[in-house]
Amino acid sequence: HRHLKELYLKANPNFEGAISVPLLWDTVQNTAVSNSSFGLSRMIETQLKGLATRNQHLELFPSSSDADQDEHWDFCKWLHSNVTTAVYRMNSTKDGRLHDELVEKYYKTLSELQDRLKANDSKFGTFKSFMFGPKVRYCDIVLWISLLRLDLAYNWRFGMGRYTIRENYPRLQQFVQQVMEIEGIKETVLPRDIMALYFMTLKWTQNGNGRSLPMVPHGWEEKLDLS
């Protein structure tokens, strides 16, 4: 198959939803299993963990006996609405005033997340806590991905630009670095490739925005020890 849509329609000829990734495909039954990033992450963590070659000690999802299991799930949904997809709502609106309101709301959310980290630092007596305490969880990885993209792409691509993680949110910048310290994470961070996802799309280039990538922001790689 050349196009992802063909797989969706093969699994369900009446499918009318969004064509999105990730998509797990069952090569035996020849059908789709799931396109839920959260569900697939949970499956990898609980059912395929034994195949991991490193980081098996990490528990990204609280177990059923943990008191914060439901809170973690609710927080993941909150992140999805207020951080992960918020930037795409900014991009889709044609109302300049609404765009600016969404941008301000986004930065306010980042301040709240930074305050949460600071509170956890005080509570647990460490300067390297995560959203739910000293252990890294799935929600931290979700947040990390968005924070990583902010200075590289979101600020320019979605007309944000007022603040940056590396200059205006020092505790969030430290948080990004903490996640980078997990074995195997740093090698997956390719800044120019991340930027290409947003600046080399067909829609962007067809609008007369050129076919060249912006330069990586000054100091970005140095801050994360990638230079």
C-alpha cells in the first residue's frame, strides 16, 4: 500500500475518521489493531516490555495498585488538550484575536507546569523531580516531546514566539534535560529532522514559504549538550 488511508479503508471500508499515526497493523489477521498513541504505549509498556534491551527498570505507567493511576490518566488527557493539540488549534484559527488568546493560554499552562515541578522538588527534596514525583512517567515523555518542539518549530510555525523554553522557563528547560539523560533518548533527538516535519510540508512550501529549513535556534543544541 502506498498510502496510509488505504490501510484504514482495508480495515474498515466505511471509515470516515482522521487518518493518523501511529497505526498498529496485524500482519496475521491483516487488519488494524489500534491507532491510539496512549493505548499503544500502554501495550508496549505492559505486554512487550520483556523485549526491551534497556530501561526495563522504568515504570512509565502506574500499576493498578498505585493511588495515582487514575490521576496519571487524567493528567495525560489534560496534557493532550492543553499542550499537545493546543498549538494546532492556534494554527487552524483564522481569527487573530483568538490566536493570541490561545497563545497566552498556552504560556500560562507552561507556567503552571513549571510551578508543579518546583513544588515536587520541594516535596521530594530533589531538583530533578518529574510531574508525579521522583519517577519518570509516560506523561513526562508526552510533555517532553512538545517542549522539545516549541523552540525549534512551534514558535515560528504557529506564530507564537513571545517566550522560549531555554530562555524563559528554566525549570522546564531542566526538565527537558532530565528526560534527555535517560539512556537512549538523546540519540533520537535530531533537531533539523524535527524542524522538517513543520517547515517542509507540502502545504507550507506551496504557500510560497520556500523549501529551505530555518537554522536551529542559537544555543539550543548547547543547552541540551547536543553540539
